[in-house]
Amino acid sequence: MRRRAFLGAVAAAAAWSTTVHAQSDLPAWTSGGLARDSGGTLLSVFGLDPELAADVLRPATRDVALPDGYAPADLVSATGAGVASAGAQLIRSVIVDDTYALVQAAQADGVDVYVGSGYRSQSFQVTVFAAQVARWGSAELANRYSAEPGHSQHQLGTTIDFTDNFRAFRDSAAAAWLQAHAHEFGFLLPYTQTSQEFTGYVPEPWHARWVGRQLAGALQTAGYQTWTDSCADDALAVVTRLLG
């Protein structure tokens, strides 16, 4: 029932984007997220320019693929931007400042995080997924651990694995730090212990998606990491429906 209620909120958001709709039909965390001028023109979406919001909040899930061949236009070298990285990693320029600030804050707290994996092209994800199929023996099982090509959030250029040593990271102080502080820098952790039922992916405490500080903060306050009736991807679907 609770899951159906949340999906009802997605439908309500779709209606809200074209008609006058009761605010009570939307999740409480959406309150104040959209700013409009007196004529109804959308000015900002949780502090982001509407065009940027529509781009960075694109769905990338097991069920919904990105546009074929999607690639952001503003990719930059993480290392070149001064962000600690494992090898040659690309991220979108729009997230450079927040990513740098997150890594610096973590290091100040004695925690080691860095860009272990940033942007991955759709063609590169073909190789990644094929390796997982070979490892697990079937595409169905591999898809619990890796996204199919076109479905990876890494293709957005706004998603980062903040390590390349996953086994060591999983129960580490760094994982706990990221869980507590990622939202302060605009990042969500989409693949949590309680999200598995909805995302289809095993928990990945190193995997963080940038959505902007205002939206990430609103969802953190709403307790998204421990939701049992929905997940972060569902929340982003509500916002994108509000965009129309």
C-alpha cells in the first residue's frame, strides 16, 4: 500500500505540472522546491536552473534507459580540476566544486575518499557489463551488481564511486562518513540497504549521485536512506514529473 501511495505521488506530480493540484498529494519534502514568477514561469528547481535540473535529474534505472548514446557536453578531468582521483576520471564541470569540497572535508575528518570511477560512456559500459556477466554466469544475476549499457548512472557524468576498493570501503569509516555527509555537497546515495527491492541493485555505499545541495538536503531530512516504501530514484521521478 505504501509503495502504491508513493507511485501515486509521481502521478500527482505529473498532474501538478499541467493543472492546479492539491499540494497534499505530493510528498512533504517537495514543498518549496519549485520557484515560479508571478506569471507561473519556472525559475528554479531545488535551487537549480530548470534546464540544468532536467538534465542532471534524468532517470537512469534498471527499467528506464538514458537516451541512446547520451553524453554530457561539459566533462572535465577530475584530476585536472584538483580533485583526488584514481587514474584518468571524467566528471561534469557542474559538480567539480561540490566534489572537491566533499573530498577536502572528508580528508579533514581523516577519511579517505576520491573519485574511483566517474563518467562512463555507454560503449564502455558494454565492456563493464560483459565482464560482470562472465563473472556471475548470467545477465540476470550480473544486473544485480552492474547496470546494463544505457542504464548506468555513471553515464550522467554526475555520479561517482568514491573509491575503487569496494570490499574495503563497504563497512569502513569512509562509508559511514559518506552516508552522513554526502547530502551536504549535493550527493545522494541511491543504492542503500533498503532500496534493493526498488532499484534491483545490491547496496553500494560508495556510489553517489549529484542532484544539488537543496534537493539532497531535503531528501536527507526526509530520511530517504532508510525508506522502505520507495527509493531515491522514485523521489527524482517525482521532481522530473514536476518539471513537466
